[in-house]
Amino acid sequence: MSESDNNNRESAESLSKELLEHCKSESLAEEGLRGIIERHNVTPNNHHHHDLGSYRFFRTACNNERVTEGIIRYLLEYFPAAASAAEEDE
């Protein structure tokens, strides 16, 4: 595995972990998500550099009592494949 591949994998793992922690917290908010996404330089519909696997953070956000339609829309703007991944798990 090249150093670049290793860095991409570590970056994706870090992004996924941060998103999951925020999405399960009592402080779930769009602002917090925005900070995480900006820190990882993710742009809408262009996250293919990040293999986020099962998008567990998305399902976790959907089950959080603080979730809003705006949060769901924001996550789907950046991670549209999360909706399909959530459907596959059902």
C-alpha cells in the first residue's frame, strides 16, 4: 500500500470517527458537522477520496433526538451515498 493510500485511509477513518461521535452526541448540530467537514476538506458530492464504508454516522444522526431536517439535508449534500447505505442495512 502506498503512503498516499495509507494517508487517505487514515483520513477517512478520522473523518468517520469524528462524524460518528458528533452524530451520537447531545450537541448534534449543523454547525458542528460543518466544522468537521471543513476540517477534512470535504466538498459536496466529492468525497470519493474518503471510503466511509457503512456511513454509520448517518444512521446514528437519524436516530438522534436532536436531528433536524436541515442536518439530514446537510449530511446528504456531502455524503449522498449515505442514503443508499442506510437502505441496504434495513
